[in-house]
Amino acid sequence: MTGSFVRATRALHRNAGPDVVAMVVGEPEVHVLSGPAAQIWRLLAEEGRIEDVTDEVARVYQRPAEEVRASVEDCVRTLVDRRLAEERP
């Protein structure tokens, strides 16, 4: 993953306590994001590189960046696959 990522323009969301409920306009699926996934969603409010998102998640959860990087990449890829986020070159 070499580009940067940001929330999709067609994605809608609401905070539900510490969780996030998100969906794409015109699609029936509703996604509940919790824990690190909710944190990643919040970080993608602004365009960012995987390295930046990884560093912030590592800081918040007080873990080494290399320990959380694969999970961050998986989460971001899932958000892209579900059309909740977009990759930018």
C-alpha cells in the first residue's frame, strides 16, 4: 500500500459512543467500526499515508508501529473494499 487514503465521498457515518456506524449512500450494508477500526476511520477524515495512520494507532494504543502495521493495512484495505475509503495515488 503505497498511496494515501481518505474516507470515501459517498460514505456517511455517525458516532455511537466509541464506535462508528458507517454506510455508503445507495448501498444497504451498515458497518459498525469499533476499537482500532473506529480510530482508523477518524484518522481518515483527512488524507493520510499508511505510515502516518500506523504511527498514530501505535501511539494511541502504546504499541510498536511494526506490531500494528499489518492490522492497520488490513483494516484500511477492508474499508476500501467496502467502498468506505478511497486510495489516492
